[in-house]
Amino acid sequence: MRKSVTPADLARSVVAVPPLARSADGAFDMAANKALIEHMEQGGVDTLLYGGNALAQHWPISKTAEWLDALESLVAEDTWLMPSVGCDGGKLVDQAEILAGRGYPVALLLPMVPPRTDAGSAEALRRFHGETGTQLMAYIKTDGYMPAADLEQLAAEGVLFGVKYAVPRTDGARDAYLDAIISAIGAERIISGFGEPPALAHMLDYGLAGFTAGCVCLAPRISMRILHALQAGDRQAAEAALQAMLPLEALRSEINEIRVLHEAIGLSGLAECGPVLALSSDLSEEERARVAPVAQALLDAERALEHETAGTPLSSVT
């Protein structure tokens, strides 16, 4: 596991947001998590964020250290493993004790729940960083969630590493809040947080460093092709690569982003992720029947690209 990163590392890989695989009895599934992690790493993805798709906000504190240590044991030496913290002040205190001394360079700060104030939140983040040495990537999903001026100050102090930005906007509308955050901390510290489709506008129109994604778990080579195309300013190539992902993304939007991805990985035959963590729930049999062929088709497309590019360095695949 990489223990030293800079904002430039946000641009070197798609930030994969995988589910957490557990066995039928709820225990951490070493074999399934290993299969999923190795599939992503072999596809050129070296940044793994265990956040929303892993339902990190519902991880029991009593299991967090065990699960993080297990994940660390599975990733490659050069893989950047990012845990999540929050989404309330009490969990942040307990998670600081867990992360202290473990060497995680950055943790995602899940959106903190009310009651909260901007000043109180900033001080809590400073305490967390002071106790752990771990910088924070703020996950912003609502307009005005954290003032741009606070983000600028926290970045200057070394507390804030960057921002995962996922505030929904009307297509084509200019995002004044995102503009303010870019002015405060720089686009190189901000990644798009919606997955592959919205990343096109975020990277091409706003110059963001990269993006987080869920479908990358099944199709890392395809997702990396999209990233490289966007970094080259080639919208047409990015849109062409994106087509293979759209059917699964449509089901995620229609049913549920997290639950569909969780089941899709197992239904594709890649790795069985087991039961979904409470307070979520598994898909119905009818939903599973709809997801299965779409997930299998995406994994087939990924394997076709793997065959096509065999022997070609992943960094040069566009």
C-alpha cells in the first residue's frame, strides 16, 4: 500500500469505489475481495476508495480496523488505498484512534450529518488530522456544504487533501459553487464524484483532475481508456468508450447505484460480494434477473479490450 501521495496522484488513475465483499455470515471475504482488487489492479487501476459503494458509513466501529487491515493485506505495494471516515462527529473520534499509526495518507470524509456548523466541522477535521497525520478528501454532495474559504484555509494548513465533488446540476448549467472551490484550492485537487458519464463535463469543461467510479470495478481498462481520452481532451474517444457502461449505469440510476453495483459484480461471475450491509438490502429476484445479463455484457466488453490490448502498456491505451 502506498503511504505517500500528492495531489498529482489524483490524475494517475480512475479512483475506483468498490463494494466490500462479505461471506454469507457477514464476515470479510478474503477470496472475493482479492479477486475484485486484482481484477482492478490488472486493469491499470491503482487507486481504491472504500466509500459509498462499500457502505462505509455503516461499517461497525468494532470491525473497521479488522476490515481495513484485511484490505491492506490484499492490495499491491503501489496501490493507493483510501478509507472513509464519518459521517458523524462521534465516529470521527473513534476512527481517528483506528487510523492513527496505520499510515493512510488520505481518508475520504463522508458528508457529515446535522447538527453541525462550519466552524465546528473545521475544528473537528483539524483534530482528526492532528491525531492521525491523515489528510482528508471532503466529499461534497450538496450546494454550499462547506464554504470555499474554509476549504482554502484547511488546504493551506495541510488538513485538506482535496475534494470529491458530486453536486447534481442541470445539464449545461454553469456551477458557481464548483467554480468557487476551484478558485480556492485548484482544479488539480478536485475529482468528479459521479462516475464515468458526468466526468466528461467535469474534466473537459472544468479541468478537474479525474473521477471516481463504480463501473470501473467491472471494467477497469474501459474506465482507464475514458480517463486517458479526457486527459487528452478527446471527447469523442471518451464517449465511444463510455457506451459499454451505459446499460449498467442506466440500471444503477433506475434501481439504486450502490445495490446494483454490489450485485452486478457477483452476477457477472467476477466475485460474489455476499449480503449488502444494513441499513441497505439486496435486490429482488426480478431486479437481479435484469442486472445479470447487463453486468455480464460489461465484463465481456472489458475482457475483449484486454485481449485487444494484450502486450500494450496500459498507460498508452487510448
